[in-house]
Amino acid sequence: MARKHYVAADLKTVAQKIEYEVDMLVGLAQEWRELARGSLPESACRPLNSVPSPMCASTLGPSNGIRLFQETTGRATRSPILHNAILEAFLLHFRCLAEFLLEKEDSGGAVRSFHFFPDNPHNWTDNLRDENLPRVEKQVDDWRHEASKHLAHLSAERVAHKHQWPVEEMEQKLLFRLSAFVKALPDERNAWFEPVLSHLP
């Protein structure tokens, strides 16, 4: 089956969506780091109608926490719902970007990275020449599948499995893979991703 072809205007719009996904990925990873250090982000501690937020560390007593956060960080938490919401939002954006970067086939009308290389959609990664890339791709793809199972399926495996999410490593390796994609683009299309360059290695 022939691959779907997208006009430049459509792909430029997708590039803008990628900017949003990257901003969310990086921002959520930063929020996670703040929370994992034991303090809530400043925004969560701003007074609401002059009443301190109930999620502020200074207003909360001890809590047993929720297993997801504890398994990932090895720490208890004073705001388990917020911690888990941030982690699962991070996983959602991670999965979206990983699918964009790694999927090799058309699926349900979704735009993939290979659509940006209409003249060489099958083998464009051959020109990247980075010995670390296959290993990074394998790790990112493994995390993508784990995130998909965790977010979308209430399976026995999910219930039994203790998830360890190395958020910072996941962020770094996904951005490394995204950087390889952006560098491989023709100059005109590379410019569409200029807003995300500050996040890339």
C-alpha cells in the first residue's frame, strides 16, 4: 500500500503540534523533578482567595502516598494525586512523541516522522550515522510500549507489575531521538522546528 502524502502546509501544522508536545514533555519532567525533591511547584502554593492551597507542603500532614509515585521515586509523597497526574501526563506526551518518531507505517491518518521525507520515507534514518541511535530507539520504544500498557489497559500485568519510570532519562533519550530527526530534515522543514531547538541536545 502506498504511503499517504501530506502537503507542506499540513506538515508545518504538525510541526507546531510537536512544539506543544515537547513543551509539555519538558515542563512536566521539570514539575516531576520538583515534586520528587519533596516540594510542590510554586504555582501549587499560591493562595486562592487568601487561603493556602491544600496541596502546599506546609499545610499537609503525613500521608501513606500512592504506589505509583513511591515505586518510581522510592519516596513517600504528601500529594499523591498531583504526583501521579503529573507522571501520567508526562507518559502520555512521551508516548505521543515516541509514536511520531518511531512508527514505520501509516496508521489511522496519524502523521509520522517519515512523512516529512517524501523522497526517502523508508530509509531516511540511514543518513544519521550515529552509533548510539539504535540503542536509544530501542529504549524509547520499550518505554513507549510500557507507557501504552499503563495508560490504556487495565490488565493483570499492569496491576501486578511495579513500574519504574526514569523520567529524566526518558526525557533525555526522547529529545536525543527528536534532535536526530530535526537535524536530518531539509533546511526549509528544519526551520519549522526552530521553537523546540532550545530543548534539544
